[in-house]
Amino acid sequence: MLRENLKVVKLHNIIQMQQLSDKIAEEFAQKQIEEPMIEQYERDYEHCKMKQREVKQKRKEAIPDEDDEYHEMNKKAAETRKKNPPRKMRNSRRKKSLDMSNYMDESFEESDKWHE
């Protein structure tokens, strides 16, 4: 009986070892498939980055005059903002709205007087 139990245990151990070796073989095969794919993705990514840099460089080289004009327009706009700050415009709008509200209050008071 003891011999039979030992044979069963040995068979069980052999089966477990075979299963482990199968798992290891599958993982190795999966790595062999994944690694080239990852390398390909990395190469594609680097290639795209290079293309983007080239396109940016070409854009910079192609339109330097328009950029200068754009910067000049921004400088002019900044100068006009310094001369006429938007805060003054806002204050004048507030004053106008306050004046209008005062006018409306006065007109309501006058209309109330008429009704009485």
C-alpha cells in the first residue's frame, strides 16, 4: 500500500512538473511574440516624433515674415492698450449703467406722483 501511495505521489509530481514546464513554455512564447511588437511600436513612435519635428521646422522656415508681422501687430496692440486701458472703459460703462438706474428710479418716482 505504501508503494502504491509513493507511485501516486510520484505521478502527481510528474504531472505538476509537466504543467509548470508547459506554463513556462507558453510565457516564453508570449514574450517572443510581444517583444518584437513592443520594439516595432517604439520605432514607430520615434519615427512619428521625428516627422513632427521636421514639420515644425519646415513651418518655422516657411513663414518667418508672417511671424514678424504678427509680432509687430501684437506690439501695436499692447501700445494701444497702454494708452487706453480697458479699465477706463469698464468704469465708464458702470457710470452709464448707474446713471440709467438713477434715471429709472426718478422716472418711477415721478410716475408714482402722477398716480396719486
